[in-house]
Amino acid sequence: MAAPKIEVKYTQFTLPNGLRVILHEDHSVPMVSVNMWYHVGSARERTGRTGFAHLFEHLMFMGSGHVQPGQFDEWLETAGGDNNGSTENDRTNYWINVPSNSLELALFLESDRMGYLLDTMTPKTVDAQRDVVKNERRQSYENRPYGQADITLGELLYPEGHPYHWPVIGYMPDLTAASYDDVVTFFKTYYAPGNASLVVAGDIETETARTLVERWFGDVKPGAPVEPMTMPGVALAGVQKKTVTDKVQLPRLSLAWLTPSHLAPADAALDIVADMLAGGKNSRLYKRLVYDMQIAQSVSAGQNSQALSSYFLIEATPRPGHTVEELQKVIDEEITRLQNDAPSQHEMERSFNQVEASFYNRMERVGGFGGKADQLNAYYTQTGDPDWFNEDLGRYRPLSATDVQAAAAQYLPLGRRVELVVMPEGSK
Amino acid sequence: MMTRRFVLATALAGLTAVLSAQQAPDRTHPPQPGPPPALTLPTIQKRQLSNGLPVWMVEMHKVPVVQVNLLVFSGTADDPAGKFGVASLTTAMLEEGAGARSALEIADAVDFLGADLGAGTGIDASAVRLHVPVARLAGALPIMADVALRPTFPKDELERLRRERLTNLLQARDDPPTIAALAFSRILYGPAHRYGTAMLGTGAAIAAFTPDDLRAFYAATFRPANTALLVVGDVAPDHVMPLLESSFGSWTAQTGAAAHATLPAAPEPARREIYLVDKPDAAQSQVRIGWIGVPRSTPDYFPIQVMNTILGGSFSSRLNMNLREKHGYAYGAGSGFDMRASAGPFAASAGVQTDKTAESLKEFFNELNGILQPIPPDELARAKNYVALRFPGGFETTGDISRKLEDALVYHLPDTYFSQYVQSIQAVTAADVQRVAQKYIQPGRFVVLVVGDRKKIEPGIRALNLGAIKIVTIDEVFGPAPSIPQ
């Protein structure tokens, strides 16, 4: 199979207030997705106010100058629409999917909260969503097996003061402390059109969509520019080892390394390393730990790519009767083997073929999280080029087996990493 | 029936054509929708292979990928008594050795093609599903055919999956939503009914299965007369039919109808009862409230969709607005009818903060009682539009469409089902909604299940006087903790 050539045609323009706009036509179903990225995430939070970017995301659904509380969802549902938002370290995104005849409603709602959010914001609104977010934290972390350890991992990887040290969901006391005044400041600082990018994709006519976007977003006032974030590089000096307990049946081992940021050299090679270690039954760790020795119930590996610093994570759960020490010994043997010997051409080809197929699969859906609209916005944010699909794909095929070996050798040192173990409560 | 929204749409049609960017936007009213987009549903082309195997195909040429599913009309509901879990394990074993290939060889060949191949079992059907770049289809189909038609059920692989599944059962005891879902079903259906036990099966059954058990179940269910093929994606029927014929057309073993289990009748609870599963120190209580709902064949399907959308099937639904937006007791709350060949459970559900558990139960019952009252017209119109207007968007990907075709085949939906769907929803009246609410939502007879920190939540729940309280242990839900053979 020839390497795929993926092209996503788009039109791009910038409004006088600084909002960057990308339009993409896809008429396969009569739906439109309005996808907005604000270039702010939990990394911009300050000490004592962790979790704020995400709490703020919740407030964006609570009405705005011309939309009473509740109407945002009621109007969209009446139009047959859906919506959601999410917050990460580096960005916050929002999408509205509507039947294409309701595009203008979606643009009205999206522009109203960009331009007039504070007109209806009250301390009571903040209190209400504070309670919801605290319950999100309880549900997703405190009441979920191994959930607390996921928070601990970031604290061990990144030093105090680094913006990836704290979790996106935030700490409970900080959620309690978040105030209405914080909301006002955060909105004015980070939610200006110049710090956002908008994708409208799906069943649209480009010229009409452009007119509607200009109309609905034209009256949104510009804000002060936001300085890009820069952080000095971080590195682990040695092994950061910690054991925590949880109400679980089985222990879990997490090994994590600080690795090059998203799209930096070796970022793609580390994706291939992850696939070789734990992607599929024939991957090196799965085959030994789960298939052959059967001392692990599961193993996973991944390069978690982020703007300021990435991390590579291996997690494994021992079978009853086996220990994390047994797993770690095998994992280290396999990492060392990959560091010393280049992988076979068959393994390389298998990984490339899967990467290429995944790019096709990502073309199927327009809206929602991970749809084409979201991907155009992601590429725009990361590279300045919305249609960066081929360039992204082009990072993989040219990699040699030696590149993959070198990435494992340079970035997965056994002596400089986090070793986090979760033990069942009450076990020895 | 025309809704107010569509009348407005007609009156304002054409407005967008005269818009100009300079015109200041009128933010005093939400913009009204333009004329509804034409509903063009994909055409289903129905053919068959020389052995009679039906083939349903939908062409989609946007992305060069294709989904091929071999659908078998037997699922976990067909597990014989004492062998709960055999359907699930049989299907999982298909990829663990087939034709001349070992488990590792199958996985390597599939991964090398950049394909996804999976075998899985649902309650009413099983399937082998392939998703692959279309250029690799010819290479992937023979592997898929081996997996579906020529499994070898190797003993060593069975031992491995047995240990893996027993460990899964052990780990399921950690997760409150998993405990809640299973406990709720167990209480409603009891241990003898298939719906009262996890799809994975019981620990005792999993520990005892032999390769012959799996072969017997496979032989009884995987046969052409109990199977259909679905193809959705960037292929032309005339091109793909010969490929399907060469991989599946000579499959003739085991003709005749498959053996299907008959599920025993499951009586509705006579009175409301409260069940508590203790999860010490839990930060939230997982709540499930309901009873046995309806089968997929219910004549009330469309009114139930609308009624449940209002009660707990959308963000603006009453349960979510109350428990999340008004009170902040939960991250989200909802409700759903799990429709299967036989009547599956209806449950209203949420994870609620521990110190508001009793308050939350009170609000659940306020909404369950409230849905029995007449629905305001705007709320009814919103729910109908929400379900109907987004329907065309649900045919976007090969996965979306193949899932819809599977439903149509498994539940014998009429040929006009998809084309009539929007009309069927719009035809639902306020009286229909009230009638199905009163028939299927009977809060005085609902089972209330709470998985949470008993010492903190029991006094408050007791004070509500909802009904008798019973304590359920984790072992009663899951059976004794399995021991995993080394």
C-alpha cells in the first residue's frame, strides 16, 4: 500500500479583533461542528488556584450576556445539537455539533460567551459549578481505583512550581478558594479573541460561513496579547521512588520518564518505542509479561506529548501471586534490549502501518473530541498550519530502526525516572 | 405534526442569503434555524453469498477504509444454565488460534496490515469485526475468515484467558460503578436468570470451562443460517462480493437453525426495597434506581425515547438539571432503558457525594414522581427535536453505520425503520409520554441500590423511610473472590 496522502482543504482568515478562523467543508452528513480552542490550560494557573482553568471551562456553559442560565443547552438541544468542552495542561477546547441549518445558533452562542460571559456571571454561578467540579474530582479520581496515583505521578515527575506539577482537576482546597474575582481576571486575561482559534467544519458553504463568523464574532472586543509560555527544561536527577496505597485488589507499577515535547525531535520515535513495547500481542512487554510468563494482567506504554514537556509512561499490573518487582525486572530487561539492539525491520514496518491506518481512521468524523475540526485546531495551535496531517504522518516513515533504538537509549534511562507503586491497603 | 420550531424555520427561510458581515448581530433572540437539511440516508444494498449468507452493504467513499462485520445472532443470553460466560469466552478464543495460525501469528498479521480485528460478544449477538484501510482488505479478509470459521481453541490459550478473566472478575470488585451495575442486575433478575450475572460469567463457570465446552457452543451458534455479513465503507459491491465469496462463500458446515436459550420470566419487584453495598471510605455513593424495563421490540419504543430524554437522557434532562446543576450533588445524573431481546433494566443513576446521599435519593424520587405528570409543551418539543434532529448526524462513520445495521438485523427492525425514525419521534404526543411514564416508571415499586460508605450513609437513608433496607455483600454480588490458578 502506498503511504497515504491526506489532505484536508481549508480556508483561513483572521478577524480584526485577532480571532483566527479556519473553515473546512465536508458534506457527508448534514451536520456542522463549531470548534473553539483557547490557548490556555492548567499550566497558566497559580499556586493556590490549581484546577481553575477547568472550573472556568464549566462556567462557559452557564450563560452569557444574551443567554440566560440553562438556555445554552436548551437551545442547542431544541436544534438537535450537542456540545462539550475539555481542559488540558496547555489548552481548553469547546465544540458544538448542530444540524447544518442551525449553524448560526451555534455561532451566536459561541460568540456570546466569548464576548459577554461576565455580563451574567455571579458568585452563585461559580459556587454551583465548584460543587459540580468537586464531584467530578471525587468520581474521576477519589472514587476510582488507582485514581489518586494518577495525580501523584505528575507531582513526582515535575518539580514544585513547574506548571505540570499539579493535576488539571486541581486540589480540593484550591477549588474551594477559587473566587468570582479570579473568574473575572482569568476571563479578561486569557479568553480574548486573540488567544483563541475557531474552526467551523462540516456541511457549510465556505463563503456563507465566513460571512456568519465575521458577523457574530466581529463585535467581540480584542484583549491584551498573551505572552507565550516558556519554561526552562526539566530533568530528573535520579530515581524518584514512591509507594502509595489504595483500595484495590492488585498492585500497580508506573515507570515514567521526562521526554521531548510534542513535535520535538524524538517525539515520534518515542511513539514507535511505545508501540514496540506494548502495542499488541507481539509487542515486547506484552508478549513476555502477559502472554509468555503470565505474571502481569496488563501492561501499557505511551509517549504523552505536551507543549512544554512530555512524559513516557509504562504501567503494569501483576497477576495475583506476583509482584511489581518481578515485573520491573522484565521491563528493564526489555528496555535495555531495545537500547542495545535496533528493532527488526518487521517490527518497524508493523508500527508504521498502524500509524498510517490511524491517520485514515481520524478522517472519518468531523465533530466532537478528536474529529477533523478538533484536529485542524490542534495542528493550527501546535504548528501554525491547520492541514499539518501529512507533515505529522511524515515524521514516522523516515525513522530508521537505529533512530528508535537511540530514542530508547537517550530518553528512557533506568537510573533517571519515576518509579511509583500502588499497593493494596493492608498488604505488606 | 409540525412543531413551532419548524413553523418559524419556514417563515425565516432564506434569511442567511441576505446577511452581510457589516450588519451588527441581533443578540436579543437566538437565531432561528434555516430550512431543515435534506435527510439522505445511506442505501443498504442486500445480497447473498452462494451458501445463502446474507450480505448488507453500504458504500461510503469519503475515507479509504472499510468495516466488515460477521454478525452471529447468539450472545450471552444464549449461555446455557451452569455455563454463564461460555459465549463470551468462546468468542474471545476465536483470535487465539485459527486455521494454520497461532494467536501470535494472527495478531502479527493483523497488526502488520494496520487493521483492527476483534471478536466480541454482546447480550443478543456476537461478532467478528474488521476495520482496515481498503487497500489492505484483500489481505485481511482471509485472516478474518480463519478467525470466524476455523478457530482451533488451543488448550494453552484457554488456560491463559481463564486466568485473565478470573483476574478481571477480581478487579471488578474495586470499581464502584461496576459493582453497582452488577448488583442492580443481580437484585432484579436473581442468580438463575442470565441478566443477573456479569457477561463475563461466574468465577466457578470460568474456572471449569474446557475446550469442548467452547467447541460445542461454537458449533451450535456459528453457522451460516445464524449469521450475516455487513460491509460499510469505500468499496464497490461488485468488487467486494468476489472477495467475500472466496473467504466466506464455501462455509457450509453446521447448517440448520442455531440453538437459542429461552430466558425465564423475571417478575417485577412488588414493593420498593433499598439495597446497600458497603464501600468503606468511598468519596461518592453510586446510586441505581429502577426495575425491569422493556424489550427492544416494545411497541412503546418511540414514546419511551422521548420520555427518557426528558427524565434523564440529555444534559437538560430533569435528573441532570436537578442533581448536577441545581444541587451540585453529582458530576452528572441520568437514566436509561437497556433494551434487549428480553426486557432489560431501567435505571436512573448517578455518583453522588457521600454526605449528600440521602438528599440525592430524595431528589431522584422527586423527579421520578414528577415525570408522571403532564409534560409542558416546550419541554416536550425540545426532547423530540433533540432526538429527531440529530438522527441524520448518526450516519457519519463506518462504525456508526455498521452499528445501526447490526441493530436492524439483531432486533428485526423493519426496512422503513431508519427512514421513518424522525417522523416516528415527531409523532409522539404529550399523552403518549404520560402514558408510558405511568406504565414504566413506578417509583413505589423501584429497587434502590446504593454502593457507598455504609456507616456514613445508612442513617440518612433509613430516615427517608423509602422501604426495607437490605445489606448486600460484595461476595453476594460477584460470588466468592476467585482464586487464580498459577
